[in-house]
Amino acid sequence: MVSILADGIRTVGVEEKVELARWSSGNALLVGAVLAVAALYLVYWMYRRESRGRVTRRLRVTLVLCRATVLILLGLIGLEPVLVKYVHRRLGAYTLVLVDDSASMSLADRYRSGDEARRVAAVTGEAAGKGVGRSVICEAILGRDGGRWLTRLAAKNAVKVFSFADRARFWRLVPQPTAPGDSAKAVEGAGGLEQAFRADGAATDVGRAIRAAMDSVGGAPVAGVVLLTDGRFNRGESVGVLGRLLRQKHVPLYAIGVGDPAEPVNVRMVQVSAPRTVFNNDPFSVTAHLEAQGVGDSGIHVQLFERRRGGKGSATQNAEASRPVATRTVRPDAAGRIAPVVFERKVAEPGEVSYAVRAVPLAFEAVTSDNEREALPAVRVLDDKMRVLLIAGSPSYDYRFCVRMLERDATVNVSAWLQSADIDAVRDGNTVITELPSTTEALNKYDAILLMDCDPKEFGPTWGSLVASFVSDYGGRLLYEAGNKYTGRFFRSVKMQSLVEALPVVPDPEAEIVINELGHYQTRAWPILIPDAAASDPILQQSDDPTQTQAIWADLGKIYWHYPVRRAKPVARVLMQHSNPRMANTFGPHVILATQFVGTGRTAYLGINSTWRWRRSDERHFNRFWIEMLRYLVEGKLMGGRARGQILCSKDQYEVGQTVVLTVRALDERFNPLSMPELQLSVKPVAGAASPGEEGRTVSLRPIPGREGYYQGQFVADAVGTLRLTLKLPGEAAPRSGQVSQEIVVSQPDVEMRDTAMNRPGLKAFVEAAGGQSRYLDVDQAGSVADLVEDRSRTVVVRGRPRPLWNNRVVFAVLVGLLMVEWIGRKWARLL
């Protein structure tokens, strides 16, 4: 094997030449030649006619030769003779082999086409029906016959091998020894496959890889780019741009398609949702949303796994392994859609329970990593109760039925304040109050406040701003139900302005005029209009079957009277609208029910006071609506320590490498903004859900300037798993009130797994864009690449620095000697 330098250049010969630095051509050469001949002739003529002294024939010849030689030497000195060394070097070309090492190359395809299976079997020798990994195919090609494939490529050009995903990685491997008599060039970064494929790249950027590989050879010629890939390029430049680049540089592309080109069979678990908090022995639902591709009408078995992560039991009970608790079988409809899969659960023991839903892999399904997903955060089972303050202006039907229902519900502790009741009247509720809560401490004892057509005159001048602060600053929850007695006055009240601004709707200043025009009493009931985007909202769920839920609302959702508002706020979520065409304005149908986040809390607006009518159809519909409404409002409030703090993340799901920005609202024991120079938040993997070896960390939170009680920090999600964020607030009176937590999930980016079929059309388009001698090859044709790649090495001649021949002592001595001989001769002949 011929050894070569790292840059692919080797010396094949050296020669030296004498050149005249001032040699010219054309008229100057002709004039110089004429003058030189004339000078020599003049010397000859002069000495031939010399008659003085004792000039013999021999002396005459000697003098002519000396003088002519001097003139010739002076002429040559004028032309500046130099000695030049010429080095002949062989500039070796490179064949660049790029091997796809992205996550999609980790798949093991079970080829359904007989032709494709035979191609793979010819390369790997394995039966494709058992599933052959794409990276295994690449390894088989590179290591074929003990590295003979690479050695054949290296027989014409030097070879560099790279693996690439979102960037190129150079392989420095020892080449396989060649057989006796073989002539091959060195293989840089190839050989015995001492370096294994990782196949874990988050994305495939072939443009970045090709440019990096071509830059690595400097100015050396590139004989060709050999690409082993499935063709799923999902980042960077398009193949059209890269093809034009290769065409301009006259570099042929040899693309070898690896993988199954057939439509993939895949079941993907898109989302698993479960309530954040439930009460023990209270039924709840875990809902899974699936997507399927290429499954036809095959049945998909879906399993629900449950794992207890905490509770009042023993340590063994608190660390239970996941166990299957339910199974459903679903099939795609004619359009390929799969209806949500709903699992009903009920947990008796308080604690944390995590749920994961898994679709059993189908035959020929290559990607199974997306078949399972966990519901986040874990469901917290509470033995506590929702603390609700219900305030009503008058004993309306909604108030009567609602307070009785809440008193009977085991998950609610309600305190009622009826403004129209006598001062000595016995108040309703599980916990009877004797006065209206009117301080921050008193209001923060409750999780939610329900206002039903309240009279603003009964409240103090600061009560509205206290409730607004209770929502936005302390994470409280608020529902306002409109009524036909006091709502107009309530919205116009100056002291209620802060509270009204926290609602998810914008009041209409002309609401009373609209009501007068439409009539205070309607004789026709209009059905409730539920927007498509809100059809799956938990508040509206009357059944686990979405179709049945729509049918229930179409039957019981009838409206006689409502209070019109101008519009919903931009950040609000509209759940109900009026279906009467007259009950609309420039912003669309009148809003009946809307919700929104306000600061760290939530608010809701209900524009009707006739939900009691739903009891005529079935009392359970009325009860479920109000309980689900309360759960929505209170969700998260019971998890964070009764409003002493809250951890806010922009989302629950992150990908590896993304930055998690945390905003924390922290309060002291008196519910005033906490003032600390720094807070420490703990980030630890949830047991059984994190990657092996992943350890916890501490994130420093700094105060946000201008926002009292708010702190911010960030960290990079660098490992797959479920992470629990825990903040311990200083000076807590009780452990629960001083500790808040949140959970997030970190997963691998799934861009590589969204479409896994080998992109043969895309690779052929790439080859066509590259033009020239570019070719697309199937895996069983990979051996012919060495015959297709040309030897593009070339010889270049490098001229060394000239070395003058005239500017030295020898030439000077010869000139002096010749002149001395001529002078002595003339002296002896008495010519001087």
C-alpha cells in the first residue's frame, strides 16, 4: 500500500533546469543576437587586421578567443542564468463516504416487499422478515468482505468516512490490510468498523455534513460523494440547493437508499390526559389520543398502566411498579381517525398515582418508542376538600340547588353567604360563617369564590380589589354567574371595577338597552352553541364518549334569558355561545361561558342563571357541570400549598436540549410577597421515570425587578425522563403550606420518527439535481460504486526558487583570468 500524506499529496519526481531569467523573445531577442554577432565579428576583424608588434597567428587566435569569450560571458551575465528545481507532485483526490447516523437509522425494518427483502438479504445475509436495522445494513456495506468495499474505493482515490446527523463526525479507523499484490491508496477514517454506529442524532442535516466533508479535504479534488441514508433530511438546506452545489463543483453523487420505502406501520400515542387532582373514591377519567398510519382496519390494543408514587401506606406501597389495570381495543374509522380511548378510574388511598397508556406494537411496526406516553403531571389523590365560598344576592333557583348539591358532595366544603338573608338567619354550608370574609387572610382560606348575581352595595369599598388580588396575586379562583337583578349594577360599580377586569369577558355598556330590546322574558328556548375548539373541554364533559356529550348538550342546553356582554377577552377560552342569530354583535354570538387565567389564578363567567333547568332531564347533568367547573377552577390550587407559592412553566413537555424557564410566585405566611435575595429550587427525576444515572440539581431563582414576590431561573433539560420541581418556602408554619411542586417531562425530539419510510423519490431527486455521473443505487448495488467512481488524482509541478549561476566567484575569476590572458598577450606582442 502506497503511503500518502494527510493532505493527499506525494512527491513523484524532481528535476533541475538552467534558465535565463532575462531571456526575451521577439524584436529584443533579434536585436540582441545581431549586436552579439556584430561585436564578435568586430573583434575578429580588428585582430585579423592587427599589424603592429610581434603578432603571430597563434597569438592572434588566442586573443580573439579571449575577447570573444569575455563578451559571450558578459552577454550571458546580462541574461542572468539561474538554476531552477521542479518538483512533480501527485495531488490525490478523495472519495467522501457519508453514513447517516440519525435516530431513524436505528429502526429495524420488517420488509413487506419480497424484492426489498431480497436486496437486504443479499447485503446482510439475514432474513428481512425478522427485522433488520438500518445501521446494521450500513455496517454490512462498509465492512463487506473484511473491508473490501472501502479498499476498492481507495484503489482509485483516498477515502474519508463520516457519520452524520445534525452534524458530520469524522471516523478515524485503521484500514484493513490488502491482499498481496493489491494496489490501494490509504483509507482515512475507514476500515474495520472499530467505531460503532450510535444512530441517535436528533435531526438529519445532509447539507451541513456534505459541506463539512468537502471542507475537510482543503483544495484537493473530490472524486465523488457516497451517501448511505434513508433520505429523511429534515433540517438545513434543500436537496435542490445541495444538488446545484455538487453540479457546480463537478462532484458526482452516489446515493445508496437504506430502509423500507413502503408506507410505515405506526401507532403513535399523541397525548394522555388526566386530572391534576382528584379526591379519594371520586371517579375520574384517563383519556388517550392516538394516531395511526398504515394500519388499515387492524385492531389496536391499548393498555392503561398505573403506578402509585406516594401515599399513606408503607414504603413498599409507595414504590409500586407500573401494572396494567385496563385494556381497550380500538380500530381506525374509514378516514383513518381513532376516537379517544377513555379509561375510568377510582383511587381510594390518597397520594400520587401516575398513569401511562401503551399501544401494543403491531406487526411490521418499526417505531415503537412512541407507542407509550405518560399522563402529566401525576394525578394527586387528595383526602382534603375544596374550600368554596358561595355568595349570592338572592335565593335564586341556581343558588338553592347548587348550595344543596355542594353540601352533599364529599369533596367540597362550602360556606354560603346570602346577601338578602336576615342578620340573624342561619347560614347555609358545611362550614357556617357569621360574617363575610373581608381580609386577605380570610379570603385565602378558600380555594374558589362563587358569585351569583351579587348586590355590589353589600360589599365594602375595597372588597372588589381584595378579590381581584386574591385571584391574580394569590392564585385564587373566581366564578361570576350573571342574573337579572344586580348584574348590570355590579358591572357599573366603581368599587367592583378591579374584580370585573379580572373576568374573561368585556362588559357591554349598552347591555340594559339590548335586554330591553330583546325582552326581559323569552318564551322560546334556544340551544347552547358549543364551539368546536371547546367540545373536549373537561368542564363540558357529560360523558366519556364525546359524541354522547354533544348529544346531551343538544338536549339539555336551552337558554331563555342571558346577560349580554360585548366580547370575550383575547386570552379567554369560550365554551358556550348563544345560538339565536339576534343574540350576536360585531364580535360574533353572545358569550355564555368563558374562562381564562389571570396572573396565577383562574376566572370564569357564566352569563345565565338557569342551570337548574338541566335537572329536569337528569340531576346528574346539573351536578356534573358544577363539580367539573369547581374542579377546573380549583385544579392546581390544592397542589401548591394553599396559594403560598406557584411554579409556572410555559409547558409540561420539553425536548432534550431545550431551556426550561421557570417563573415562581412566592408569598410569606401572611400572604404578602416574599422578599428574599435568592430562592433554591430542586430539580430531581421522579423515581422510575428518569434515565439511568440522572441526578438531581439545584436551580437558583433571582427576584424579577419590578414584580414583588416573583422569581425567575432556568436550566437546560439534558436527559430524558420526568422531572419534579420542588420549592421550599422559608418560615412555613406547616410543611404543606411551605412547599410547592410541579412536574415536567423531557423527551427525545421526535422529528426523526414522524415519517420513517425510506425516501427513495427524494434521493432520486437529489441525484438528478447533482447531475453528471451521479447515480441512485439500492443496497444490493452498493458494490458497484467502486467501478463508477473515477480516479481524479492529478500531477502538479511546483517550481522552486531560482538559484543564480552568474553571481559567484567562479564567473568573476574566469572573466578576470580571460582579461589577464588577453592583456599579457597584447603586452608580449607590444600592442600596448
